[in-house]
Amino acid sequence: MAKSPASDTAELLPTGTTGGGGKVIPKTLYVIDGGKGGTGKSFTTMVVADRLISLGLAERTFVLDGDVTNPDISRRFKASGAAIGEADLRISEEWLQALSFIEESQADYVVISLPATAEIGDLNTTLKKVASELGYRVVCLFVLNKNKNSIRLLEESYKGGCLAASDTYMVVINEFFGEAPKFRRWADSNAKKVVSADPRFAGVMILPELFYAAEDVLDAAEEYTPSQIVASGKLTVSLRVTLEAWLHKTFGEIEKSDTLVKAG
């Protein structure tokens, strides 16, 4: 059962105004996909939404958790100031409800975390048309791991899933699974040639590895964003400095592409 946004969104500032650092962020619907569990979709959703919020855009952001069996994204952002919602996006009918939530939220920035085996299929055309009529560009971030199956799922997404529905897209490499050079299957694949030759391809985003101790802190404080945890004043100096450095590097990866934070 889908849940509507958990908080009312205040009257939004005009689209096209600047966030922190003077960066202009156009009205965008971010869809985080990976086609399977365990790739780091929730992790990617967390850092993208956290960056938008840290730019002062919380009241203009709607975070949609597509996995109602373990709504970790909803828990993480419930105290962030952003509107949050839940829908079981493994079910086609829930997608239609989710699109209604997006329209009702009036948010300029929507971040959707897809569950494993998300049911997009024929809905990719509907998603793109609805987003276009609501004034959103669709940005898909496809999160890879090192398994061969991950490349197959990327190809499926390109043919008829999230990538097919997007106006632009990026491939995400999560260094939790090893440094980028170790993703040999991606580097040597025909899928890379096809996907990167498409003019919608905006490059590769690398999520830096996080030390286990710092990761444990994020897991323990599951109702707060990384930025909130860093600012809490409750960490040891070493953990705070470690998390700050990781956030700085991660946000730098997010901001290196015009796709994510600057007007296209």
C-alpha cells in the first residue's frame, strides 16, 4: 500500500533559483536503479538526497522509498525537512499512485529509490510522459556491482527500464565493492560501449569507500542523514573528521556532472 508524502511541502521557491554555492539545479526527477538488491541503491539515494538538502533545498525535495518491505530511506529522511513517501514499486499499480504523489508534492526535486525487481516495464513511457508534462527532466543513476549479472541488468534497463525512460543518465560505481579499476566486467563490456555512446550518457559517478567504523555510525543513526550526523556534535573527533572527508569527496562526485547539480 502506497503512503503519501509524510509532510506538507511549503510553497516552493521558483524553479531555477540557486542552491548553495550558486549552483542552479533544474527541476529534476532522480531515479536510482540497480536491478537487484545489494548494489548500493539506498546508499546512492541517501547521498544524492542529502546533497540536495544540504544545499538548502529540503522544502523543495520529495524522497520516495520504493521498497516498503524495508523502508530504510523513509526512516533516514523523516527528520530531514524533506517530504517523504512510500510505494511498493515492484507492483505496476503502485507506480501510478507514486506518480500521483509526485504531482501532489509540488516538489522541484524528487529522488526515487527503486527496489530490487522494480516493475517498470511498459511504464517507462508513462513515467517519461508524466515527468515531462510536470516539467521534470528524468535522471537515472544505475548502480553497478562487479557481478556479471549487474551488466545484464544494465542492458535490460537500457532497452526498456529506467535508462530507457531517462532524459540523461549516469552509471554509479560503489567502491564498497572494490576500487573502480576492479570493475573489469563493466570496463570490458559491450554494454559500456553502447551505453556510453548514447548522447544521454553523462558519465560515471564513483561513490568512495567508507571505513567500517564510520559506516557503523550511519547504520546506528538510521533516522538521520549523513550531514545531520556529522553536525550532531555527538561523534568523536576522529569519526567526525572521517565522515566529513567522505561526505566532501562524495558530494564532489555528485557535483562533477552538470546532470546532477547545474542547469543543463
